[in-house]
Amino acid sequence: MTQQPPKSLKAHRAEGVLEIGWPTGESFRLPFRYLRGRCPCASCVDEFTGRRVVGIDEVPEGIEIVAAELQGNYALKITWNDRHNTGLYTWENLRSLCDGGEWLSRQWP
């Protein structure tokens, strides 16, 4: 089954989090640094080996979303203040990041 798109997306710049509301009623607040460190693009993940090249620890603490735009009805394209903008976060990918809980186990500035 294809993941339904989020019901709401809101960048809370002062807090450094992207709030994602799902049709199920669940809401998650993912830190910008976590999202940038989990970018799925070929510059951040080697497309041949699947090995992550850019991770959370390589992302500066002051990372911010400059712009975000929907890509059709399947993904969110984020432009970051480090000028990175090639990652397409599909709804499946975003849902996986929310459900994975990895972002809960870290302290975020």
C-alpha cells in the first residue's frame, strides 16, 4: 500500500523542527539536523553501495530549511541553508523516519 501524503507540514524555524501531521492523526516533530543527515539523495547515500556518505554528525548544528516544495503527490523537496537541495523525501521515507524513532535517542541543540 502506498503511503498517504501528510495532512500537514510546518517548519518551526525557531525550534529547528519540521512538524509532520499524518492522516492517522499522529504528529511528529523531526529536528532539521536529523532530516538533513538522513537525506536520501545520491550525494548523501552512495547509489551503488547504499552506504551513507553524509550523516547527522556531518551536518552543522545551525542547519535550517530555506524552502520546501511538494514534488507531485509523492515527495517533499527541501532546500537547506547549506545549499543542499537534491534530496526528495518521499512520503514513505518521511513516514519511516518518523516511525524509526532514531531521532528520539539524541540530544538536539
